Amino acid sequence: MSTILIVDDMKSAREQFSYDIQRKTDFEVLEAADGNEALELLAGEEVDAIILDLEMPGMDGLEMLEVMAKEGPQDVPVIVYTAKGNFQRCVRAVQLGAYNFFAKDEVSLDQLIRNIEIALEHRQLSLENRALRHAAGHDSPLIGVSDSVKKLHEHIKKVAQIPSNVLIIGESGTGKELVAREIHQLSPRARKPFVAVNCAAIPENLVESELFGFEKGAFTGASRTSKGKFEAARGGTLFLDEIGDMPLSVQAKFLRVLQESEITRIGGEGKTIKVDARIIAATNRNLEAEIEADRFRQDLYYRICTHIVHVSPLRERIEDVEPLTFHFVECICNQFGIPKKTVHPDTLSVLQSYNWSKNNVRELENIVERMIIQCERNEILPEHIPSDIRDTEDSSVVSSGKSFQDLKQEAERQILLRYLKENNWHITKTAQALGIANHSNLLKMMRRLNIERPKGTD
């Protein structure tokens, strides 16, 4: 069942549209009185199409389309109308992404419904094409050439086809949400919504209403019925980021939803709603330790960890720094509307020798943006790297008067030494951490770089 949003400042017009559409179709209809209210509703509801009045006080239809063009959602078809016959504004609306337009007083109900149906068919086709491209191996957001990333891709492909729940484990900033989206895009649910919830970012007293929704009048300020995230993700995937931060009181109710596949909105006692959403959870916590500390339910843990996907931190896949850096440079330059910049090899050497222990890939993206802002030329040099990164001990590879090959060799030596020390000079463990095929290859690299194991470590 598709959900249609009607945005019009005239209550009588909204109600008439809503009544007529529901009388002749099985669409669910939501209403908003202006652009601001509509955008707030879109932030919490899954909407399949919008009917939008261009002439409204406050935020009008064109202003709302401008916000949607910049901030989304951008895949929801919008059919606009005007009661004043000002088709120049309608043309402008189409330029901003509106699917179609009509004169409010001239279109028939059957024509409007047909327009909505065609828009929904177009959207469905677009989602299917996107899913097919993704399944064919294009547009993957997971960038990397390391063995760990290759294994991660293979694991994702296998898990995506299975309807069971998934738990993604990894440090902050490693890209756990990207993994969840990849699983969704490669799954049979790819055409349905992907709804993300950050359990750590929602106040404890609001988690239940966010997940399960609430009925009109359920509490002070509940002026309308609101769907929860479970309903918004119907037929698709519900991603619960940082599930280790979910309050214990909500964990019990969440477990019951997983067991019964139904929810009850707050204030909707006695009225259950069937839900169908695959659960993908993620955490940077040790949930087994949280269970021991009575902060996480063991029965819930076994419900969500049918399949466990581990995402390696960036410091364990240093070879991915280069492709990630190139990717972020291209994306950020496009975002800022500036000519694409190149990256000097010495700059890459510094980045590869840095110990990425704070925020992983997210930290690298932040540093690349800072470098681009500092760089006024076409090539990003080591001098453009933020001083807190450039001046670390591990970044001592950049020395004046040395050739690129010398710098590269010193960078490799620094990386190997750091990993050998972190693994207490255990050759096999170090090779695994670096993604090197076998320990004999690591020993060859050590001989080439004149690295000897300290006495007592053999």
C-alpha cells in the first residue's frame, strides 16, 4: 500500500483530496498545511508520492522543492498544482524536480489518480534499476583494495540473500551504516525502504515513540497519529545503529516485536499492527561484555546476531588509505564545485604512516576536506595536511632532499615497524593485520627494509 502526502494550506482542499483519493484507491493519505510541516513529516514518515500546492503562506511549494533538491528526499515524485493558473511557477517547479503539474480547478479526480499511479510506477522502475545496477557491482559505497574489504564484500553478498537478522560490529567511523545499506541493496528487499535509526542519538523517553509510533492524543503534543520506524520500513530494512545504547526498558519491547512481528503504537492499546522489516543492527560496543554487566539482554543479543559481520578499522587495512583518499578528494571537490585536485605521493605516504585510531574512515574523510580547503593549487602537498597529523612521529618520513622511492621505502618501514610492535613481533599475526598473503612475504619485506626482530622475540 502506497502513502500519499497532500500539502495545502487550505484545510478543506486537503480533506477533499484525501477523501476522494481514499474513496477510489487503497492509498494511505497524510496531510500537511505548509512546506515546513511537510518536511518535518517527511523526516519521520515513508512517503511514496506528494501532491503539492505551490501557493501557500509560510514556506510555499517552490521553497519546499528547493529544500528537497538539496537535502532530500529526492526519489519521491512530486505532483504540483496552482489555483491561479501561474504556469511559469509550475515550469520552475519541474526544473526543481517536480514530476508533473496541473491546474487545481481543471483536473478531474480520475486524471489526478492516474497521474499518481504513473508517478509511482516511474519511481518503482527507478528503484529497480538502481538495485540492478548495484547488484551488478556498480556504485558500491565500500571503497578499498585490501583483503579485508574483499572478504567483506563476499560476506555481504552471501548474507544479503538470507532474510535473517544481521549484527555489524566495528569501531566508530569504520562505515557500519554503509555495510548495512550494501546488504539492503543486494537483498530481495532492495526495492523497499531502508530506514536508519541511531539509538544513541534519541533521548531515552523518545526511543519507544520513534520505533513504534503513537496515536493522536497519546500524550501532550501528540496532535496527530505518527507511524514509527518499524512501519516506515515495511517490506524493507530497519537499521538500528549503536543498538548497544538502547535502554533496557525498550529492549524488552523490541524483543517482543522481533518474536511476534507486530507492534502497538503508544496510546493504541489493544490494537496491534503487523510489521515486516528485516533488522540490521550495528554497535561499536562489546555486547557480550554489556550482557555480563546487565546492560544488554542476552535473549535480544541472540535474536539479532544470527549473522555477524565484522568491519575492520582503517589502521588494519592501510592499503585502503590511497583509494579512499582519491575517492574523498573527488567527492568533496564535486560537492564544493571546485576543479578536481591531485594528491602528491608524499602526501599519501604521510597519510599511510598515520595511526588511524580515532575515527577511522570518517577521520580520513574529515582530513581530506581540511586539506582541500587549505590547498589553493591543483595538487595537495604534505604542507596541506593538518599539523596534528603531519607532525606526529609516524609522519617523519617526509624529509627534504629525498627521492620518491626513498620516501616510499621509509613509509613502508614505518608501517611495518608499527604493526610489528603492536603485535609483539609475532610474524603471522602482523601479516594478517596488514592483509599480507602469508608470513613468508612479510619476512621478505623485512629483509628488504633491513628490519630485524629484537632478541628474545624469536
